[in-house]
Amino acid sequence: GALLVGFLGYLLLSRARKQAVRRKILQSVPQGTLAFVFTDIQNSTYLWETYPEMSEALEIHNDIIRDLIPVYGGYEVKTIGDSFFVVFPGPTSAVRFAVALQHGMLCGDWPQSLLCQPDGHREEDPNGALLWCGLRVRVGIHIGVAKVEVDHRTLKADYFGPTINLAARVESKALGGQVLISEHVLAELEDQVREELVIAEIGSFSFKGVPLPQTLFSVCSPALRGRVFPAEVQQLLCNRCRGPAMCPQCDYCEVEEDGSSSAGSAPRGLRRKSYRVMRHRPSVPYRTGSSNRSPKSISQTASLPRESSRQITSPSGKYGVGRSLSGLVAGPEEVV
């Protein structure tokens, strides 16, 4: 009897301690309406299989991100492989973190062999400003409310819910070196950040499990506005009929007979983009009973402004990034 009572007392005491630790952790992590950031390395699987020094490059990548997280008031939720899940108290700090991350990657002390890889080579714009160097990291940001739970094994807070799922979907649409934000993030950005950064509408996207298409925007500093991303990978949707862009059923994105489009007079949803239709001819003669129509595929090429960029000058921090973006931007820019 005494042994049983002692065992039950131990269980109750252990449970009380765990609950106290859980309450303490929940009090120390961000809650409420937050900005959720996901990052990932482009073609990381291929790099792990073909690049022997990927572990060294990943360590540099992790150091850059972890040095920036506390600078902008973030909380590292967890890492999944080479991906980071980070929470920020607001969209402004999250966007500043993402932009600084892209500049931090340029300043990393990457192994020379990585700079010979297609996904790590060094590239400058016509004016000599650095555009690419090292691993290409894509970033997606969304804001909202999520459920917070404490993992009893790791004793770290984790976030769950549809807001987290959508933030991960936004990141999946970004390309290496690109930062994408949802329209909800854009609506909550401070005016000062809008003036500092170059913000361009990418288009509307349909996500699995999300009832309505989401409009996404790319964000970068003026120094990196020379980066070009192939828009055909991002599967833009028509803003009127919600079908594939350039669908023949909608006058909004009607294809001309010569294969070009009326993008110059396109409404706001298709602004700053150009399209072309490629018709692939069959390599073998048609057989009896086969269709007489050749397959058709559509590609979209985003033509963002390629104005002169300015080299990053004497920023603070271990990897060339600090709390302020004053050393990274070249002046106010128009926000689309």
C-alpha cells in the first residue's frame, strides 16, 4: 500500500512539473497573430548526391539563418532537413529577415567547389553588382493565428493549423533566391518597408486544401532586383476565370494567332509579365487513327525591371547583414 501511494505521488509530482515547464515555455514563445516563415534550399537532394562538401555548405547556411533569427526577433520552431520553420511577431520583421537572408547568402564563406555548381555559382549584373553566390534559398511568408503546442520530448513549442499549411504552400511556389509573401502579409506591411523594397505581384495560385486562389507577391531589395526567375515554373492562373494562364476560353488572356498575347493591355493581374505559346511539332508522322493536333504547352516568362543595382557596402553583422536595411537598399521604389 505504501509503495503504491509513493508511486502515485511520484506520477502526480512529475505531471505537475511537466505542466509547469509547459506553461513557462508557452509564456516565452510568440502567440496570437504571427508571421510564419519557411525556407528551403533549391535542389538540395541533387546537391547532397553529387556535391561532397554539401555538409560544410549546409553548416554555413544554418549559421547565417540562426545569426539572423534573433536580430529580427524570431523564434526557431524546428528544422526539417535543410528547411527552417521560423515564427516572427509581425510581417515587417519577417520580411526584413527574409530579405536580409538573401544578402547573407551572398556574403557566406562558401567552399570554392560549390561556386562551380549550377546551383551555387557566382553571378554579377552588367554593372558588377553581385546577384548570386552560394546556395539558393527560397522563402515563403504568411500571417495568421495558429495553435501552439509543446513537444514533450524536445520541450520546444510547435505550431499547427491551416495558417501553417498555407505558409508552407507559399514557400513551395518560390524559386531559389526568391522571397514570396501572401496578400495578407502585404496588407500588413509598414509603409516604410514598402518604400524600401521592390514588391511585384506574381499572380494567383491554387493550393491543395485551400478553397480560394491566393495572390502572391515577390519581395527583394533594389540591389537584387536584377534576379530573374522563370515564371513558367510557378503555374500562373488567369485572374478572371481561374483557369491556366492564356486559356482560350477567356478574353482576359486571349492568345493571338501569331502566338503572342496582348500582355501590354493586360489588366492588373497580368501586369509586368509577358507570355508566349510554344507549339511542339511531332517528331514522327501521324498514324492512322491518331489525333491530328500537335500537343501544346504554355510557358510564361516574367519580365521584371532590370535597372542598375548597387553593390552592398559595409553592412554590419557576421555575414554582412544587420537590423537595418539602409545598407541594402538604393532608395524608395514603386510598389505594385
